[in-house]
Amino acid sequence: MSRGLTRVFGRSLAHRACFATQSTHFPELITGDPYNNVSESIAAKVGVNLHCQPNHPLNIIKSKIVSYFDQLHAQGQPKMQVFDNLSPVTTTENCFDQLLIAKDHVSRKATDTYYLNPTTLLRTHTSCHQVPMLSKGIKNFLVAGDVYRRDEIDASHYPVFHQMEGVRFFPELDATLPYEERVEIVKEHLKATLEGMVESIFGKVEMRWVEAYFPFTEPSLELEIFFEGEWLEVLGCGVTRREIAENANVINEVGWAFGLGLERLSMVLFDIPDIRLFWSQDPRFLTQFQDGVITKFKPYSKYPPCYKDVSFWLSKDFHENNLYEIVRDIAGDMVEKVEIVDAFVHPKTNRESKCFRITYRHHDRNLTNEEVDAIQLVVRESLVANLGIELR
Ligand code: PHE
């Protein structure tokens, strides 16, 4: 088996050293299965591990969170084992079924998720590791990793981003106490722990808890902070549902779990205005940050944008995400944003038309008009060939 295969498909949960690589290509992700929808541009992101790159904002935030839990450990709490190099290739069982995510939930749809085949996919959240870890008897841990979701294109959405997950169980709780009472104790522990974590990252800020829903926790909560004049959601969490623990053969024990997006936190903390910047190789970006410190990003001159519209009649099962994928695959990080600027239904034929505006702009270099025109032409042809739309 090639080195690439072992790295992508390796299911070992053992902690391996986490390396950031310039760019690794995993052709094994493109399987030829009719259900396979992993594009070249996505395959190229797998294994890059930005969250392990020294002096990278995502790594700085990850390390801050790890340090906070190490500090709790020094005060007598159990050690949180850290896993930041688990394979992002997972199964529908680990990612959805074992977490009680409904069979018809949108996150399972091929329009929203990258599949290798109908049962193997790129993880959509780091929660996919909960049951496998618990099954191995690992009950206190942190996972950091890249997650994949097919999505729209703008400054805060990118099909790959990074999450951090935390799980903690309490086998020491008196099992003769009614289950509900133990849930209450665990919930209070969770809230205090996460308030402390957020304070260790943001300093003293106003916080509020908001009720939420996740299929795998009950109760479920979100923590929001008042930061630079706005309420901002920073994480989702809750008390792990009994059935989830039972799926891992952990019986009659109560625990909590939380998950957060590293880009989201970093964008706020470092003032990073565009999610694509995390992938930048430009020294003007990379040299601004230093392990252990949070500094404000100093924007360097932006190159001018170039707008191109494409209008067409929709095909029968047209889905926006398929269009975004094609644009990204062809234009890569030259595309800043794709938005719908017009939509109508023809009064006589009932045919539906949409017009999308593509904003081309690269962070690291200037794009020439000829270059953009050439790309736009390929995009248009590819939309016809792959989506069966009819250009107008
Ligand atoms: N996995 C959830 C998400 O991606 C976050 C979460 C993790 C919520 C753990 C509760 C517990 O949105």
C-alpha cells in the first residue's frame, strides 16, 4: 500500500506526530465509484493539516485550548489526550448513524458532503470520533482536525475548515444517584469548564448560554460571547446522550462533549477578514503570526476584483452546491465569492432561470483580464457539460 493510502485510510486511533505539509495530493480519494464526489481541489487539501503548521493562526488557537486543559489537569482534573492527526476519512456509521443523525438529515446528502463511496466520506465534523474513541476506552480527549462540507462561496465559507472536539466522561460520579441528577452535575461542569476555556482565549468577556439542538447531546447548548460589539456564537456542546455512550459500550456513565470551529475563532481573534487566507502561502500572511501569541492581522494591499456573470436555464435536479464545486475546482482560490444576482420563472414555459455573479480575486497575486476570461469560459462549458444547464 502506498504511503498516501496508509495516511488517508489508516484507521488507527493511535496518536501520530502531526505534520503540516505544503500540499499533499491524495488521488486515492477519487475512487471512480459512481457516488464519489471528491473533487481534485478537495483531494489536494487532505493531509495539508494547517492546524499543525507552526506559527499558523489555527495551530495557535488549537494550542491555546490544549494548554487550558493541561492547566486543568495540573489542578487535578483528568488528562485530556490530544489527537490531531486522525484520518478525515470516516464512515457514515461513525459520522452519522452512531450519533443518531436522522437518515434524511441534509448533512448526509451528496449535495452537502464529500463521499468516496456510499458509506465512506470525508468527515463533516470531528464528532465522528466520539464513538470510536469511547469504544476504545478513551473517555477524556481532544480532537483537532480538518472537516469537509460542500457549501457556498464567500468570505466565511470554505469547503474545508478545522474543528476541535472535546469529550469528558465522569465514571467517578455516584451511580446510585438518579441519572437526571448526574446529567445536571455534568452540565454544570461543562458550563464552568467552557466558560474558563473561552476566558483563557478571549480574556474577560460577557458570555451567554443559548439552548440548542444536536442529535447526540441532551441538553444541548451554545455559548455566545459579546466581542467587539457583537454577540458571537463560539461553540456547541451538551451532555452526551445515553444512547451514544451505549453505542460505544459505555453503560450508565455520564459525560459531556463540545465542538468548535477554529477558523471562526481565529478570524475574530486575529482579525482575519477572509477564510481563504488560512490557505495562503504568501509570506506577507504567514510571517505575521507567532506561536503562542494572538496579534491582529495587518492587511496587505488587495488586488482588484473582477466580476463575471453567468445566466442559464436550470436543469431538473440543479443544486447550487454543484455549481460552487465546479467553480472552485476550476478557479481554486482565485474565486472570492459566488452569489445569485437574478432569478425568475418564464411565465409561458415555466422554465427557471438564474444568474450567478462570480467575483474573481486572488489574495497573493494580480489576475489579468485575459486569464479571468479564459477561466470563465471553462466554467461556462463545464456547467453545461456537468449540470446539463442551458446557457442564456
Ligand atoms: N459537531 C457539532 C457541529 O459540527 C458540534 C458539537 C460537538 C455539538 C459536540 C455538541 C457536542 O456543529
